[in-house]
Amino acid sequence: MKLCKKRTCSYAGVGGTPTTYDYVLENDVYNFHGEEFVNKWKEYISKKPYIAQDGEQRYYYYDYKECVIKTNCWFVK
């Protein structure tokens, strides 16, 4: 299974602790997988949390990957 490249955000968390998370943007998924795939993927990812930062909706990479697996199962049927 192929996945789009993840982006990484690093920042100082609580008490100055370095914190990092990996994410993707919907546009990344669209450019990598295509429109038909994204339309179905959005049904699954809409139930997951996202981070609104810098005017973007950032989806955790783990959630993106999980929803790609679900979407791929739908396409196989």
C-alpha cells in the first residue's frame, strides 16, 4: 500500500517539552490518491480529530493511514 509523504510539526509543548506530530493535508491526499479516492476517504476521516493551524486542517498521519486502509477495502469490493 502506498501512502503520501507525511509532514512534521515540532513545537515546545507543556513546560517547554519538545513535541512533534506527523500529519497530512487533504490536498496532499487528493494529489497523491486522486479525487474518487478522496471523496470516499473523507467519509472515514471526518470521524477523526484534526488540528486547525495556519488556516489548514491537519489530519494526524496515523488517522490518515487508518482511513486509507478502510478506503482501499471499499475500493476492492
